[in-house]
Amino acid sequence: MPAKKITKAVIIDALYEKTGMNRTEIREAVDLFIDEMKEALTRRHVIELRGFGTFEVKIRKARPRARNPKTGESIVTHSHGVVAFRSGRELKQAVWTISDDDTAAKNK
């Protein structure tokens, strides 16, 4: 069974419960944070959030003979940017002990 999906709205509600701040202000702060991250990544900056991880843009090379896995059609792809994430030490340690057994028990 797949893990439970957490949306931006769920995060906003959790921050509201923990801080008691106005939901509108929290939503604006979260949106500003996301917009700032998008802007920094489009300028090819590296975003490092200590203890959480690092976001950066990597360039995928062009491929003259790629294949669409859905249709099997041969296509040409141009070089393009993709966002890469590397988890930080604290995040790695926090999730290290999670197993399939833990996930199944929490989803019930």
C-alpha cells in the first residue's frame, strides 16, 4: 500500500495547529517560500536546507533516440534541466529505520 500523501493544505493546517497563527498568513508564507525556491532554482542556484537536504538543477543531455515508454514511439529529446534532491544527514537518520512493516501498520 502506498504511503499517505501530504498536501500543501495539510501542511498549512498542521502549522496552524502548532502555532495558532492565521491560516491566511501561513498560506502566504508557504507560497512565498515555494515561489522563492522556484525562482532560485530557475536561476540555477543551489538551495541548501541544513538537516533536510539540498535542491539543485542538473542538466540532462539531449538524446537523439529516446523512446516514449507509454507508446514505444521513438522521439528526440533536447538537453533540459531537472531538479535533483539530496537528503541531508538528519533526514537520512530520521527515515533510516522505516521499513515496509512500519508503513503497513501506520496506514491501517
